[in-house]
Amino acid sequence: MDKLKGKIREKRKTYKQCADYLNISVSSFSDKINEVQDREFKKSEMLLLIKFLALSNEEANDIFFKN
């Protein structure tokens, strides 16, 4: 998720803004981005983040679907 963290910084967004957009708590967002206890973003959350951060298809695939 380091690439996602980088995109958030690049787009000058905060974890709070992302969490608010996903309608989840900042704590939940942080757990998911840091993969705490195998927490992962739901498909619907991924799609919202792609829109919110204006990610290209290539960036989204690179962030969410590559190890």
C-alpha cells in the first residue's frame, strides 16, 4: 500500500479526507492502508478511492492488484 500512500500525498489529500469519502473512520482507513490484521479495502472502497484520487486504470491496477 506504499504506492497508495504516495498517491494520497501526491494529490495533497489526508487520511481523514479519504476516510470521510469512504464513509469509514480514520482508524479503519489507517488499518486498511497499513494492512493491520489482514484488513483490506472492499471493492466498493477501491472504486471510490480510484475516483477520489483520479487514478488511471494502470495506477489502480498497480496499487490494488499487484503484490
